[in-house]
Amino acid sequence: MSKAALTPADVEFLVALRRDLHQHPELSWQEGRTQERLERALRESGVSDVRRVARTGLVARIPGTTPGAPCVALRGDIDALPITEATGLACASVNDGVMHACGHDMHAAWTVGAARLLARTPAGGDVLVVLQPAEEVGEGARAILESGALDGARMIFGAHVDPRFDVGQVVAQPGPLAASADTFRVRLTGRGGHGARPHRAIDPIVGAAALISSLQTLVSRSLDPGLPGVVTVGAVHAGNAPNVIPEVAELLGTIRATTVASRTVLHEGVRRVAQGVAAAHGLTVEIVVTPGTPPLVNSPDAAAIAARAAAKVVGEPNVVPLGSTNMAGEDFACYLERMSGCFIRIGVRGPGGDVTDVHTPRFAPDEGALAVGSRLLAECALLFAHS
Ligand code: NI
């Protein structure tokens, strides 16, 4: 048996914690009750050095056995989504229109579980346990970093529920794991006019239509075909009458990429194509690309530790490949701009059970994954000390 072992009482404690969090979900930056509840759970787990940081977050320090040994961080996110729960579970949300539909209740609970194990069996160096708010809006990780609470940490580990995999299966691999998530806004300005006299106007709608089509060539023609990428126009605003050519058309969209280089290709491509198409149609153009979370690329050194930890906890055959890259964003990527680390996927599909995706009203992860997540994160911290 691995060093980080949970007792039946630990499991009961974590299940109760997870259900309580699940029943009382809170949106990003509103995690006041969650923060209080998690602080209490950490103290009940033998962790006394707990600090409130980044408004509704927590960072706890679990002292290591060897003074001066390098420090490692473990991160769990804690916020919920604006979704009305439809699972019908006894622990279903009591907060109208808010639901833990991305499993962050599981993440928070298994991170406390790891802390509980490490308080009992400390690592070589100090372990910083991060309970991070506001992941869903892509802001919490940066706020934690800006608080300075992670200064000195050398490596970071975190994990996400994944309903594509069975409980007991784990993905712990180097390289791209989730995409960058950036937004853009293109405002095309022409000259309004009568719909029957287009020659006296400069029509931004025809320009916008050409631009929407041309943007589709970025992924097919500018990006390495071996790298996934997405450019989606999600909103188009122009005009309000059938016989009036408006002055302005506006497009809003999202850009996803899995490497820093391909992200740059798509950002520059959106600007270039928008400028070119606007010029071709005699329109003036304003382009704003707003960076969101960067691509999440696991570091080889941290991924090697995570894979060893996973093999210890679930057995080598249950450490499985990710398959296709997840094109959603994950703000764990912000930590990886500052230190090396690995983001792990943990299976939550029960035997013959729920395969509903995250971010849906019926998402119901199998609680068996709480033990896997707790032991796995603790094991990462223990192995880091000996790497
Ligand atoms: Ni999530």
C-alpha cells in the first residue's frame, strides 16, 4: 500500500464535505461560505497554518520534515456555475440557478483530502495547499499568484474530474492538456445609406460576411494541421431595418490554441485578415484581441512525477492517455507560466454510470474519485520531495 492511505473515517469526512459544498454552490468571487467551510475542514484535518488570500481563496502551509527543502503546491478550484441543477440528488443545490456542474466541489474536497494525508505524513519540503476561487471566469489563478502566497513554490499539481474516464483511471501526461481561451472583437465602420442606393454607402454587413468566411481559413491554411485550433465567431451585430445600410458591424469571437506558437499564429491571423478584408471593402476597422487563459502545457518533469504517483495510486494499467486535446480553457495554465507543474485528469464515471458532460444540469460525478484525487495529489507532493 502507498504511504498516503485513507481510513474509512477520512473517506466519510471527504464525502460529507463534498456533499455540503455541492449543496451550497457559489459563483466566482462569491465563495464566502465555501471559503469558511474549507478553512474549517483544513483545521479539522490537522492543518493549522491557513491564510485567506485572493478575496475568497485559501492557502495553507503544511510544514515539511527537512528545513530548506524545495516547496511544492497543490491546487483545487472551488467555484460553481450559473446552471440550474437537475440531478435530483439528495445533496442537490439549494442555491437557485447555481450548481457545481464542473466538479469543483470534488476538486476542493480531494485537495483537503491530500492536505489531511500530508498533515499526517509530511513531505520533505513544505506543501502549499491552494483552494482557488474564480476559475470559471479565468481570474482566480492570477489573483492567487498576485497575492504572493505561492512565492517560493517550485512545482504545482492540480486535477480535474473527467466523465470520459472510469473512476480509478487517471491521465497524467506531459504536453498540451487544455487550450488557451482568448476573445476578439472586430468593429467594421462604413457609411450608412438607403438600402436601394448601396453605391452611395459603404456596407459593413457585406464586409462582415466576407470576414466571417475568411476567418475560417486561419485554422485550415495558417495553422500547422497537426495542431488543434479554433476560431469561432459567436456574435454578429449590425443593422435593424431591411432597407437601411448601417454604419457599423461588430463581430465577437473566441480563439483556442494548444501551444504558445499556434496561439500567436491565430492572434496575428485574426488581425491580419480583419485588416485586409476591411481594406478590400473600404471599411475602417478596430480590432481588440483580449488574452484570457494561456494554453495549458504540462511540464515533462512534473508530468513524470504525476505519472509515477498515479501508477502508485491506481496501478500502471489505469494511467491512460488523454486522447483528443480538451479545447476548453483552464486557468491552472497561469501557474505554469511561473513554475513547472502538471494538471491531471481523474475519471469520475461510475460502473455503468453517468457519462453526462461537465457544465450540464445532470452532471453527477462518482464520489469514488475523492479517494483517488486525495491520494494522488498527496503522492505527487511526497514524490516531488524525492525527485
Ligand atoms: Ni472546471
